[in-house]
Amino acid sequence: MSVTQQQVLDCLARVRSPRGVALTEANVLSDITVNDGKVFFSINVDAQEARAWESVRAEAESAVRAIPGVTAAMIALTAERKAGGAPPPPRPAGGVKPVSAHRHPTQPPGGSPMSRQAEIPGVGAIIAVASGKGGVGKSTTALNLALGLRDLGLKVGLLDADIYGPSVPRLTGIREKPELTEDRKMIPIPRFGLSVMSIGFLVEEDTAMIWRGPMVMSAITQMLRDVVWGTLDVLVVDMPPGTGDAQLTLAQNVPLKGAIIISTPQDLSLIDARRGLAMFRKVNVPVLGIVENMSYFQCPHCGTKSDIFGHGGARHEAERLGVPFLGEVPLHMAIRVSSDAGNPVVVSEPDGPHAAIYRAIGAKVRDQLKGVIAAA
Ligand SMILES: Nc1ncnc2c1ncn2[C@@H]1O[C@H](COP(=O)(O)OP(=O)(O)O)[C@@H](O)[C@H]1O
Ligand SMILES: [Mg+2]
């Protein structure tokens, strides 16, 4: 049974705005995307009223999820501060620069930044895998690192928060959608012993979605908190690439215990990596270290190594910046082919050299989380 946009609208007409009018009459709805049982839209309100709207958002989402045939619904609350509105809230302690107030739709006025950073019950440590730009192998590393941590005996989850290009469905070969619990929380999909959740399960990978700052945060908050993660030692978050406002907001809002920066050895990429480092420092998230990906080229036929990108740049940079260097991953066919086939190299060649590298990186990460997670 396929769900229609009209069914969604009919359902939303029964939800009331804080002022009592039907949601469909309140002039706040974005376009509604209905795709194969998945419903996605945003409610756009003035920042001053955002708090009053949060329960309406939740109610609308429950109502949409209850429509027969709806397999997933994601409704983002986006709040825009109108020109000439109230000044932004005071800077939080620690010299953290606020990313203009309108990017925090759910933040209570004057509330402590910690309230947005409430821990996820049952989850030991949330760590971000980040990169200054796309295409450096962030997702490949995030997944294989998660698997490396799994091999060390930890219970691991993977959250693909890269709203600009969710690639975890492809990298894991997961085609199904998450099921819902009775109270309508999403159940992560088990794969390779990991609990996996991706924004790509809810929107198509190739759907051109234009995400604005507040929408990003709202979507990610739901991916974190409306999911039954169960008990995890570590939740690895594949972050959106870059160091713009959306990424900074995310780093500020997710209760991160640390961040790992992925860089290729090229200078240009290192500049981006430095920006990533600066971003996490700004929001007081410890940088657990840098991984140099595509560090050197290893010929799949003869095994010869060549430093086509000037290998070692990230190691020097890490030393210079005083952050741990976590390891070098070669540019190797097996890594690309296995990733693209949905069968990551740590799973497809568990006894091979690449799996060993990812496990070694995992061990360094685990050691840094000692005292934070019980199993470390
Ligand atoms: N070490 C590596 N060796 C070979 N190919 C790699 C390696 N790391 C990543 N890739 C490939 O590079 C492409 C981009 O990697 P991906 O992890 O999707 O990057 P990002 O998440 O940073 O955009 C993918 O096709 C992936 O298979
Ligand atoms: Mg990616």
C-alpha cells in the first residue's frame, strides 16, 4: 500500500499548532516528500516560538508514523530568527563562539549548553569521525574503525550523520529500513555485529536535499535520540565533511567524548584537517588523533609501496599540533572494492593487512577512552 502526500496532509490537518490552528493552515510546512513509505518534511517557525513547537513536531511525527504504510517519518523543526529579533544568547563558558542563536532551535533560552548535550543512556562514548573535506575516505575509515573496535571485543554502533552524502547504506550493503518499536523509536539495523543507523535509510542517497543549519541539527538529534541503541561501548559517528556552521553546531550539540580526523597526505587536505582540529578544539571536544588515509599506494599485484601523495604528512602534522597519530591506511584496491561492494575489508579479509591496521587504530582509540568506557 503506497502512502500519498494527501494522506499525510489529511493527517497533519488534525494536529494543532501552539496557537490552535491546524498545522496545515499555519503556513509552516515545507514540501512534503513521500517516497516508498518514507515521509520527510520540515516545520519552519520563528526562533522565538521554537520551544512551543517542539511538542507539535513530536505529535506530527507520531501521527504520520501511525499512517498505515508509513515505514519511517522524519520531521525536522527548523527555526529562523527574523531580522531585528532578540540578540543572540551570551557566549557559553570556555570562550566557545556561539554559532548564531537561530541554529539552536531546541535550546531553551539561557539554558546551559550541557542540556543539549545530555548523554545517550546506555552509550559509553560517542566519537566523531570527521574530515575537513569530502572524498578523503571518512566513511570507509569510520566503518572499518567501528569493525576494528568490534574485533577488540567492544559493543559498537555506527551512526551515519553525513546528511550531505550518507554512504553507510552502500558501504554496508544495507537495503532495508529500520523497524519501529511500539513507542515509535527506530531500531538500528544489525550488520557485521554493529548496530547501524543512517540518515540514508530514511532519504535516498541520491535525493538532492538542501539542508539548512537548523534542519541538520534537528535531523541528527532524532537520529541520536529517537533510536534504541541499547547498550554500546562506543558509538562511532560518521560526520558530514567540512568545518562549516552545520558541522560546528553538530560538534557542539552531540555529547562527543572525542573526535578522529581523517586526512590524506596532501598539503591541501592537511589544511582542511587543521581546520577540523581547530573546530573541535573550539567546542572543547578532545581530538583523539589523526588517521592518514590513502597514505601510500600499495600495488595489488606486487605489493610495492609508492608514496604518490608524499606519505607522512599527517604524521608530521599531528606531531606539530600535539595530537596523537593513529595510523596510516594505504590506498589499496581491496579497500575500495570491498567498500563499494558493501563488504568492508575488515569483514572480507579479517586476517589481511588492512584489517590489522584498522584494529591497531581501534586499539589506540580504545586506549584513549580508558576511564570513559567500562570495557576499555
Ligand atoms: N584507503 C583506501 N584505499 C582505496 N580506496 C579508498 C580508501 N579509502 C577510501 N577509498 C575509496 O575512496 C572513495 C571515497 O571514500 P569515502 O569513505 O566514501 O570518503 P568520504 O566519506 O570522505 O567522502 C570510495 O570509493 C572509497 O572506496
Ligand atoms: Mg562519506
